[in-house]
Amino acid sequence: MRDEVERAVHACPVRAIRAEVDSPLVDPTSTERDAAGLADQSFASPSRIVVAGASLAGLSAAETLRDLGYHGDLVLIGDEPHPPYDRPPLSKQVLTRRLSTDTSLPQPRDLNIDWRLGAAARGIDLIAGRIELANGGALDYDRFLIATGTRARPWPKPDEASVDGVLTLRGRDDAERLTQRLAASPGRVVIIGGGFIGCELASCCREMGPRRHHRRKRGRADAAGARPAHRRLHDHGDP
């Protein structure tokens, strides 16, 4: 199971993984009742469910739990201070100023969520049923759902990564910093990463004007479609 999880994380940040458990969260006999709009109001054997990950996956999990009739405490932990937001526009529309950095996802109804934003989950005590937070706090839980995504690979040398002008694009704050830099019309931009995000960023740079060098790491990690996109960028006069 561990190998399957690791392969899924490396292959795609959005991947459904099914885990068999001895005590399912939802009563198996409740399916027909739910379909008839008669969700059992008392099925919730756990009194608190904690979700690590306050982005699209975590928000979708929270909505599903409420749809299934769960009425207990529902806590969402996120390492960023922002409520769930849409990430794909960060590497395109946000950088070109077609959208603001506020790409918050709609929450159609009150899910009665206890939001714990700006403090990442750093550890778990399986025996005590407790989550350790980066800010020194802790949360008890009856069920714990991991719905975190991937992270951008940091530059391997911290002293070089801290140099002014070395940026990473992953989250909303990253996009804001990069947008400000690109708006200043830099003379040259070097991009490390040849997947969809790298190619979209290169396209933005071409649209906005600065000379751009695109460094693509070759190998099996290439995203499907990245090579054709890379060729198209070269066809438009990129080095």
C-alpha cells in the first residue's frame, strides 16, 4: 500500500486512493436511504474528523462528508493562510493580470468547518489520536484524512535559493511575487522545469516580452504534451 501511495504522489497530485478499513465511516446500509434523501442523521460514529489539506481536495472531502450526513466536528488544516483557491490560473491568467491572485473556490453552503489555516500538520500520534501542528498546537481526532498536494522542488542549495530573484511557483503568494517581478520587465528569465507549469510560465513570459531561457529536465518526468509545447515555443523564436 505504501508503494502505491508513493507512486501516486509522484505521478499526479490529484489521485484517488482507496483504503480498505475494518470500520467504515458510513453505514453500508445507508446508501439507499441517502439516495432517497433520508441520510441517517446519527450515523456519525466519529465525533471529530480532521482533514489535512485546505485546498480543492480537502474542501471536496468536507462537502462529501456533509452530503453523506456527517454532522460532527469537521476541521480543515492548511499551511497557507488563504481559504481554498484554484491553482491552475496561477501559472497563466494571474501572471498576465487577466485575473487577480484571489482565485478562491466557491463554497456554496455553510459546511460548518473549523478552519485552521496558516499552521501545517507536522506529525501524527496514532496511539493518542492527535495531530501536531507547526505552530506548536495539537488537535485530537477520531478520523484523519490526508488531502495534501505536492510541493515545488526547492533549489538544492539554500544559500543560492535565498538570492534575490530566485523564485518558486506553487501557491498564491508565489504567484503574487512572480507577477510583480514580471511586471517590472526583466531582461532575462530562466525557467527550471519543463512540464505544463514551466511551459505555461514560458508562454506568459513570451507574451509579456522579456527574453526567456527555458531549461527543461529531460527524462521520464516529462509531462504528456510538454515536448510539443516546448517545440512551439522554440518555433516562436525562443533560444
